[in-house]
Amino acid sequence: MTDFTSGFWGIFIFIITVISIVALFVFIANFKGGKKIVPGEDKSTTDHVWDENLSEYNNPLPKWWLNLFYITLVFGIIYLVLYPGLGSFAGILGWSQTRQYDEEIKNAGEKYDPIFTQYANQELMAVVNNPAALEIGKRLYSTYCTTCHGSDAGGARGFPNLRDNDWLYGGDPATIKTTILNGRAGMMPAWKGLIGEKEITEVTEYVVSLSGREADVSAVAKGMGTFAQYCAVCHGADGKGNQQLGAPNLTDDIWLHGGARARILETVSLGRQGNMPAHKEFLGDAKAHLLAAYIYSLSR
């Protein structure tokens, strides 16, 4: 990314900005136009005439308007002296977005960290059973989690429902906290090209049958063998998944990417990749503690 506040670009911006302000003063001084109106004298015109008799008078600009223009320019000069805007010159106040952000974070930490830390050393189940703590966790969820999981925690296609007690990596409070802190990276390999389209269709029918839905009987029988050969290593021989790997249970009719045949076929054929970002660095342990307790309470 180009740094426009240092080196050549800093000097370039400084020169262009100063020249622009000076040019505006010169422009106003020389082109404010008009001839002072003297009572009894004919008003001068610019010799521009429209519609035979409609003339443009050469009157001076209104002083109130002209003075507002000057005030605006003076304000701009004062601003550029006090704050960044002239290339690498930081302004005599030394203000910066980064410094303001750091100060706001520091002030917020001094104010709110004691509220979070009072629960940090409590057992997670004790926090789960504390209504005041859950209210704080709810606010944390609204701030950090709703974008992906929804305001009601019901999830969306590709983003897990946090209310249904169906967990890819485990739903106990400690595991939920680990997920929040460290994130998760899930990967379902694409089988297209590794097995034929016929086999993909057959294994799709078998997966559909695992959740108790009607499926093509002959395709299910053939798909069972393909599943055992390629899919059971992650999802288990019974299709009930593996939380150590984040492999979903295929028997409960709960689908992260959609349970329609076309969606399952697409998943088997093209694979899926999911990423839950780690929140450890910017959330911290104390907030994650409260957030994990709240999320666990949703599925109780």
C-alpha cells in the first residue's frame, strides 16, 4: 500500500494543497468582479444580452457571501496547522486516528474490564447460571457474532445454528470457549475427479437415506460401499460424524450448507471450506468466557 504521507507523495501533497489555497485567495481577489454602484450612475453590464433586452449586470459579489468564502479558507488553514492534512506534517496538536483509537480502547478497558474480569475466574457453569453474566454475554454476542450467526443465533447457510444443540466440534462450555478463542478451520474435500459422477450420485442418495428420508434403493446400496471407502474415515461408519475433526453428523437431518439433494450433491462433488476466525487477540479471555457461557445457554 502506498504511503501518501511521507517521501515524494508527502511533499507533493503539501505543495499542491498550499498552492490551491493561495490560488483561491488570488482567484477571489481578482475575480470577485463588479463595479461599485454609485447612486445616479447607470449600472454597468457585462455586455451579455439574452432575449433582446435581458442584460447581465456587472455588480460586485455580495459581501456576506464573499466574507463567508474567506472565512472558509481561513478555517481550512487553521485546520491544516492543527491537524494532519499537509503530507507528512502531523499538525501541532499531534492528533492521529491511531492515537485516538488507542486512547478510546484504553479508556474503555479501564471502565469495562473490571466488569468482565469479575466472572473470568468463575466456573463456566456458574456463569451460565448467572442472569447478570448472561446479559453481558448477550451484548457481546450482539457485537461480535450476529454478522455470521444472526441476531437470533439461528445461523445461515454455511454458518452454524447455535440454538439447536448440534455441534461440529462439541457443545460443552469449555469447547465453545476454545472455538471462540482459537477459531476453527473446516475442510470437506472435493470428490469430483477422484470418483465418478455416477458414484457421487449414489453416495448422495445414501447420505440422504441416513437422515431417514426416501431415497433410491438401488443407488443407496451402491452408495453405501462408496461411503465406506471414501467418507467413513471422517464421518464414521454410521455417518454420525466426528467432533474431533469437525465432521458433521449426517443422520440428524441438520445441514450446514443445505440438505436438498442438489446441495448435498454439490457438497460431495465440489467440497466445502469453512473458517471461524479466532477472537483471542481482540476479544481476550474474560470476554470469551462470558460469550461462551451465553452461547451455551442458548442450546440448553
